[in-house]
Amino acid sequence: MKQRILLIEDNDEIRENTAEILELSNYDVETAVNGKQGVEKALAQRPDLIICDIMMPVLDGYGVLHLLHKHEELSTVPFIFLTAKSERADLRRGMEMGADDYISKPFTDIELLNAIESRLKKQAAGKKAAEAEATDDTASANPFGSLEHITEDREQNNYSKKQLIYREGNHPKKLFFLKKGKVRTFISNDDGKVLTTTLFGDGDFFGYTALIEGSGYKDTAEAIEESEVIEIPADEFEHILWHDPAATKRFIRMLSHNIVEREQQLLNIAYNSLRKKVATALMQLLTKYREEGPASFSINFSREDLANVAGTATESLIRTLSDFKAEQLIDIHGSRITVLNEKKLAGMLN
């Protein structure tokens, strides 16, 4: 059976010539003249691969990729950007959004076909590995075991409050697993202003983004309270990614979740009022660190750390917390904050 390719391109000449090349190479080709039509055709009949221009009317290529990833049945379809724009920023943005490849115009027939064959082969290999995992116990072939077992029988390091675990710019050598405690990652500017980027709790892995990218750390990790951390060498983590499809899938989901959280955080900082920012930060702590059982949520968290989560000045945060206390939304005893009205904080108007 022929493999189906969806080609989304607004330039008539390029679309027709590219479609002809693909048809001569024994592919079943469906074409769309803009991004909106492309999304509709992808939803109507799932293709095996999508080739999409970036600069288009109605809906550009980034919008197409964003909409397709909202549909689970299309999120794993190989996606290749086809564009005349070859600036590094465009390449990076496309890859960060989840594109599988990027071809710049003008391109040769061989460049196009090689990119398609490479992505289809990789897709087929992934399906084969997943099927093998479903029918066989592949964990026995993995000397490091499944993701749930890679932290067993390892020594743990104890970090005190405010102690750094790794620093921005350092080269990663380990994957970190937070056995117990609370850890945050943060970035800072030249003026020393700090923004907390991610919060971690019991059972969370962290530090894997730099390992996967093969780059230095983009942030700094610090223990918020006394924490027990297990460290897995980078070579073992790399082995797991290559030989344990289930573990790889989980780390991909973690990365995707981190991206969504980061986008929401940036929107909160850029557009929300001070009250909304502080309420969102409190709800973020509640969501991350609330334990099962107690009806109310209480946490010992410094004002400076909370301001870094909210993305606001400490003085402004303190005034807002005082307002929330007066409105009986929270209670404050020293550095401990107790949420009294979760519903009103979650529904805080901007």
C-alpha cells in the first residue's frame, strides 16, 4: 500500500512540482493550498507524513503544527517544514515546537526524498519497537531496568536548604531524581533578578533537558528545603533513551509538559495583574506540593522564593499577601502560608 503524504504549500508552482516528484517516487500525495485547508485534510484522513510551508496566508506553518499536536492521532505523524526562510531562529523555533525536519528552498529532489525516507523509516522503527514492547518483556534486555527501577540501589545525596545542585552554564553529567524534598530551577539576569522556572517534588526527575540537548544547563537547580537526591550517570540515562521506548516516551511527555508550563508562566507574567500573578503562584504551589488527605493546603515558603515564582518584586508580593489575608483567602504565620479559599484564588479576576 502506498504511503500517503500531505503537502501544504501556497505557491502553485512549487506545490505542483513537488507533488509530481513525490508521485513519481510512488507516494500517494494529497495537497492543500493553505494551512487551514491542510489541517482539515489531515483530520479527515490521517497522512503518513506531512510537508508544510511556513509562510502562508490564513494559517502559517507554525499554526498548522500547533493545531495538529492538539490531536493525539496526529501528534506522532512526521512533520517536515518546507520554507525559503533559513535563519537559525526559524529553524530552532520549528524544532522546539516538535517538527521532525526542516528543508530550505531551493532544494533538490534527492534532498527532499532523503528527508522523507529518513523520517518514515524512523517512524516505522518506533512502531516496531512499541509493538515488541507490548508482546515481549523488553525490561530483561535492559541492564538498567525500567524507568521505575533506575533509582533503586543507588546512593543518595542530601542537600540542605538553599544549596545548589547544579549551576547554569555547567556541562551536564548526571540525571537527577528527587527522592524526597523540594527543588526549584531558576534563571537570573545581570542585575541579579531571579525567576523560578520549574518546581519539583517527591518522585520527579530533573536536569534531563540539558542531557537530551547535549548542551549546558540553561538554569540553576537549588534545594528549597532539605532534600534527598539520587544521581544517575549520563551514559546510563542515554542507554535508557535508546533501549527503553516506554521510558523515552515518558521523558518526551515530561518535556512537553515543561514547555506548556513555561508558556503559561510567560503569559501570566506578561499579561496578568499583580493579584492574579500572586494567586497563580499560590495555586502553582498548591497543585505541586499538596499532599493527599488534608482539606487545606499549608506550606512553609519564603516571600522571596514566592516572588520569584510569581515573577514580581518581593515588596509587591508582601503587600498582595496582606490583602489576601485581609480578604480571608489565606492565613499567614511567619513564613507559613495556608490557603483558606482555593476556589476564589483559582478564579481570581485579572
